[in-house]
Amino acid sequence: MRKRARDRGRRPVRASTVVAERGIGAPMELIARRAGVGVGTLYRRFPDRGALITAIGDHYIHELVDATRKAAETGPDAWTALRSLVIWCADPGRGALATALADLNTETFLSTPEFARSREEWIELLDGLVRDAQTAGAMRADAGTGDIVLLLNVFTCHPAELPARVAAQPARFLHLMLDGLRAGGTTELPGEPAPP
């Protein structure tokens, strides 16, 4: 019984791999095959594509919450934790899934209470890291949590919109942008930090 429950919990993980590779329109037959089940079993668990994509989105946001909490707990300091979290989020596999999910209207996910709660928890954890890094003097005070979210959005959800030279070496430019968030930047940032 325990094995069956564990396998059910892995289905969104396996499905998310297919969606990362093929997009949200990936064939249900391929998703079922990768999950090691028949299409009928997949449809019994997820009555339609929307239910499956919602489960993948829930899995994705829970993974972000867990990774942010782990970074905060294990990092030697808030800036290092924040930096490693951003790099982890921008990993090509996770980025591909974020790109696929970005094709959907945000309301698709925010309409589910569980996703909305988890997203709020993630923003609070991320905001805590930002504030702690700023308090420690490691991150510039004129940047904010929303700026980090937008940075992640660019590198994980919309990589196709990056200029070709940046897209060819995304890790290089991600590190350059992170370094621009460090305290001691010589140019004052115009405007206000983006809201989270």
C-alpha cells in the first residue's frame, strides 16, 4: 500500500519531466508511459489535462518552497543562500518546466488555494532571505524581493526572449546580474524595487 502511494506521488514528477521536454501540450500517452501506467490509470488520477497541469504546478511550487527553506537553513549566510537558490532555480531542467508552465495564465494556478498558499509561503521565505542579506550588508538596499522574482522570471520562464548572446551563455549573465545585486554597487538604481 505504501509503495502504491509513493508511486502516485511520483506521477507529477515524471509528468513534469515530459512537460519540461515537450510543453504543456505533451501527449497524455507519453506522460502515462513515462509514469509507468496506462492512459486509463492516468485519466482516473487526473480527469483532464488541466488537472494534471495543476498537479505539476503544485509540485513545482512545493519544490520551490522546500528549496528556499533548505537554502535558508543550510547556507552559511543569507546572501550565499539567496545566490545558490537563484542558481538552483535557473537550472536548465527546472527552467524548462517553468517555461512550459509560463505559457498558462497565472490564474490557472492561483485559483487553487493550495498553490496560492504555497506561492505566498515561497514569497515570504524569499523576502526573508532578501531582508536578511540586506541587513547583513551583503545585498544592495535599493533592490527588493520583486527584483529577484523578475530575474528568475527572465532566466527560467522566458529564456527564448533573451538576446541570442545571453541565451548562448545564460549562466554567465545570471552570475553577472547576481553580482549587480551585491552591496557596494556604485550606481544608484533608478526607480523603485519591483513588488514581489
